[in-house]
Amino acid sequence: LRNPLADPYILGVSGGAAVGALGSLLLGLGSTWVSGSAFAGSLVTMLLVFGLSHTRGSWTQTRLLLTGVVVATGWGAVISVLLVFAPTDRVQGMLFWLMGDLSQTTRPGVGLAVLFGGVLLMLPLGRALNLYARGEQVAAALGENVAFIRRSVYVAASLLTATAVTLAGSVGFVGLIVPHLLRPAGGSSPPTVIPASALAGGTLLVVADTLARTLLAPQQ
């Protein structure tokens, strides 16, 4: 997106997940339904954003960005309505999910599989991503398939975000802060930044969760 303020949540994926999860919580469904609804909401949002931004001609960064912001804002309004009409005894659980909650994450195997799959998918594209970072015209002039690179990055980022939101809720600060902190320290090459972001992002999330559980214990 060529925007330093862009993070994996700006395309509305987390908003769609939140609507799906909060809808299940509002209906009193179990944790399996909550996770499944969150993932389904993410996928619906991904298809919606990509479809709307591709209605006329090919994708552009600006069109995709604006479409994602509009969809995310719409989901935010739906979330507000769900919280307003939710019974009092369910509001706290819904707010916990929105803030991010790892207490229900008892089966990390699926998340780890998706994580490793996403990283392994992106590493072979290291050279192409390096060229793409210098501009689409540069990448195309050097023989790279720009459309394929763009679609691969968008789809992989959306699926990884959908999985993360399904497991941990909407914890948006990780995706916004960690890559920007790593680039000055270890360079901006995608084959380095992508796995380093996965490790550093997971570490930051665990530290934040530990502090949340201990600073005001027994209150989380």
C-alpha cells in the first residue's frame, strides 16, 4: 500500500472478524462457533474489499486502501450497534474479545500451521518483493509479474490476519509497530523482515498479555 500507517487491519479484515465473533457471542454460542464465525467474517470481508476495489480495471493501491477503510468503518458501526443491543451479562465478554484475549486460545496448532505456511509462501518471493518495493515499473521492467506479486501479498496478508484475529481477537498494535521497529534495526529486505516480524510480533503479544494478567491481578 506504500503507506507507513498501513497495517494488516486497515483492509477491514479485523472488523469483519469482530462482527462474526460478536454475533456468535450475542447469540450465546460456544467458543468453536465464535472462532469459526470470526474467520468466516474475515474471509467475507477480504472477498468484499477485493471485489469492490476491482470493479473497474485493475487494482491500485489507492483504490484498495480507500475501499478497505470504508468497509472497516462500516464494520465499526455494526460493532457499535451489536454492543448497544447486547445483554448486560454478555457485554464484558464481547469487549474482552475486541481488546484481545488469549485465554480461549487452547489449540495453537492451526495458527502455527498457517503462520509457517504463510512465511514459507513469502520467502521464495523475496527477490520479487525487493524489486516490487522499488516500484511496480521497476519490478515489471526486470521481468517480475507485478499482478501475481500483488495478489499473493494481499491474499497471504489477509489470511494471516484472519487467523491471528480468530485466535487472539483484534490486537492491532502488533502489526503496526513491529515491522517499523525492525526495519531500522535489521534492514528492509522482506526475506528478513517477514520471519523477524513473526517472531518479534509474537514476543510482543506474549509480553503484553503477561502484563495485562499481572499488573492489576486478579483483575485482568
